[in-house]
Amino acid sequence: MDRFIATKKIGNVLIIEGEELQHVFAKRVKVGQELELFFEDNLYLCSLEKLTQKGAFCIVIKEIELTVPLPLITLYQCVPVELRTMDFIVEKVSEVGAYRLVPTLSKRSFQNITAMNKRMERWNRVALSAFKQCKRPKPLEIGYPTKLEELKADADLNLLLDSFGGEKSLKDLNLNGVKTVSLVVGPEGGFTRQESELLRKRGFIPIKLYPYILRSETAALLGVGLIMNLSTPP
């Protein structure tokens, strides 16, 4: 079933307009066809009642109950020096199940917060597109940029992908009953030794992904995907 983003709601009617409407035409959706519409953090099963060049008018059949799979993973991704690489990271960690992504500044990461903030709108669009494609219950949340030294180990499980001798692999961790995970992934070149030691002291458990050294974006994708798939459902 196709999924779209509604732009407004009037009574029991959800309306698709603008660029999203062009996707409706591209998908060749017909009047009477059922589809899923996302509006103001809720997902609805709808029937297309009327389609014009100005909008798609959809009758709400019911609200779809959303169940977000556990654990809720917050990915603290040190921003690649090539900023546009974050577009790929946003898309792929959305697909494999991250709940939230926080762009993070470290010594070797991209440093311009103003440029990151200007990119936020694009990252949210990428997250919405991935949300529609992979049928996750809610779009990936994207937090505002933060500094590595401000991170706190406040999840049930706090992990650090560390090239400085991460002693454990993901399979060594007990994920039973874990509801929240913080995962910190470094930039190209990894963390400095001082950064690694700081995060360890804060309570982040250093782990490694085997068998090879991975690019930052690959590590983020694989780390999130493995945690979701190795976790035992509640």
C-alpha cells in the first residue's frame, strides 16, 4: 500500500498538496484506492475520494495504531567532513531502524554548525522519504547538532564504536530487555585517544565491528542494523 504525507486535515478529510501531490500522480493512484497518510505524527488508513491538479482529497477510514520496535536507538553520528555524506547516513539508518539521529561534533568531524543547521531541512526530507519507502511507524527523529564532550551515558545501554581496542563485539552484549540504546560513531579517522577515553569514563562501552575497519557511514548502518536484529523482542 502506498504511503504519502498529508499537508492538511479538514474534518475527516486529509489533503495532499504541492510536491507530495506529484508523487500521487507518479504512483498512478486511482479514486477509491486505499492508502496510508501521515499527518501531525499520526498515521491513517484512507480512501482517495477526489483527485485534482490542486490536491488529493482522502477520507479517513481509521487511525493506524503505531508500534515502535525496541530498542529505541539514538545514533550520535560524528559528522563526516564531506557533509553531504550525512544524507546517505540519514536515509540508511532510517531504513535499518534507528529511532533518533544526533549530528555530533568531534575533533576530526565537520565543524560548521551553521552549515549543519541549514542542512536540517534536507535531512528531515530524506528521513520522510525513507519513512514512506520502508514503512517504519514514525520518521527518524533528527536532533540538533551537539558536541562530543556533552554526551551522557543515559540510555539502558551505551555503546562506542571504538578503534582504540574495543574489547567486545555486539554478540557479547546482553540485549534482553534493553529498551534504549545510545550508539556513538566516529568520523573518518576515528576518535582521538582523548575522546575515546572521555567517553569510556562517561560509561560508554567500547565495541568493535568485525572483521575489518569500516568507513564511518558503513559502521553506523551496520551497528544500528545489528543491534535491532540481535535484540530480543519484548
